Amino acid sequence: MSNITFVTALADIKRSELESGMFNRSFQRYLDNLQTLLSHLKNKNVVIHIEDQYKDLVTSIKNDNIIIKSLKTANLCKSEYHDKIQKIRLNNDWRNQVGWLSESTQANLELYNTLIFNKIHWLEEASIYNPFNTDYFVWIDAGIANAQCHPGYFSKPWLEEKLCPELEKFLFLCFPYESGPEIHGFKRDAMNRYSNQDNVKRVARATFFGGKRKECEFFSEKFREIAHKSLDEGYMGTEESIYTILSYLYEDSCNIQKIPGHGLVYDFFERLQNKDNNS
């Protein structure tokens, strides 16, 4: 029996309408990657938040050990963070602090940050109602197969045996990020202050993370605290900025695994595959 619940989400937030080729991606690309991912999670427990029109697509690939939660973009506008996010992303001082930011997803898509700020809360929700009676809960981006990680790792026979021990503490995959005036749009000096650091030197990836129920609840609560405080003070990056802060503030509760500067999480799974559990 699988002892991990995988949680993910997918919604069309109009990324295909972005003018910048650096950030523009078709929604079909995400659908294709979701189908690939689900094909490798056929024997796993999955909770997916997705728009109603794509439910049949999901069940055509995986129809057992899966909970489908209806995700309506209209409801995202009612998120506790939504209005605060809009105030910052439309502020020219924030948008123009560095060249790329004004073209970015977090600056130009109304629902981008609103959606991704809810990842940790959806993970907590799954850990509380625990539909598959598992001990571990991980968030996995629906588009992880796009470039971050080959989805084949998730159908490997060794996956749970080697991954579960890494989830005894809350797992964050972190890449080095030691310079620059901001991190994803969140001013570095503020990041340092929130993190109680002289200089934040790494960023926690939001592509794949998780742990046990207690830790999921704890980090969801702490994310909410830091998110509201920083938004109220006019600071915003992405959810990764806040995960980074949490990984410093509560380092003893985290399993911080380093990945290279390219930030691609496949490196962690490659190491996991090559790890001898008896070592």
C-alpha cells in the first residue's frame, strides 16, 4: 500500500496571453505535462484540484486512488491573499525594481500568485482529511514534467522506500541564490530581515515539498502568518520567497536538500535513486 498522498492543482490562469516569450506558455503544454505525470502516478494516491472541464481528462488516465477537487478560478479571487496581491503587483515601484519583473507572471497575471500561495494550504487540507490514510503528504507541481524533473522517477519501485525517510521532517529542495537585490521580486534586504539572516543564500523550490501531517499544518499556518505580514508591508515575490523564509526560521523542523544552481529538482531524485538505504 502506498503511504504517500500526492497533491497537485491545475487551472488556466491565461499564461498563454503574456506578451513576453520568456514567461508565455500555452495551457495545452500544462495539460500535456499533467497527463504525462498522471500516467506515472497510476499506482499512487493523488488529490488534484482542477477545473471541472478537465475532470474527464484526468479520469481517462487515472480513475482509482484519486480525489478530484473542483477548482474554479472565480473562487481564487475570493482567496485571503488576492486583494493584497493585486495592490502590490500593480504598483510601479514594485514592478520596476528590476528589469524582468514587469514582464513576469507574478506581475501580469491576476491569479498567478493567488493560485500558488494556496499550494501549502491545499497540502494541509489533504493531510487533515487524509482520504487515503497515509503518513506522508507531498505537493507536486502539475507541470513538473515540463523541465524540472522526468516523471519516470514517480513510477520507480524504489520511490517510497527511499522518499519516505526524507519526509520525516518537512522537505524543502533548495538551490543557491546568494546575490541580487531581490528574490523573485521580494527585496533581498527584507528577505534577510524576515529570515533573521545577514544574507539569504538559498531559495526553497515550490515544485516538490512536503512531510507528515503535523508539519504540513505547522508550515501552512506559518506561511499564512508571513504571507499576510509581508504583503501588508508591500513585499512580494512568489510562494518560494516565503518558503525560503520559513526554511530559515524553522530550520530544525526541515529537511533541507540542496540542488544545483539551475534549480531543477531532478537532481534530488537522481541522488535518491542512487542512494543505498543501508548506507
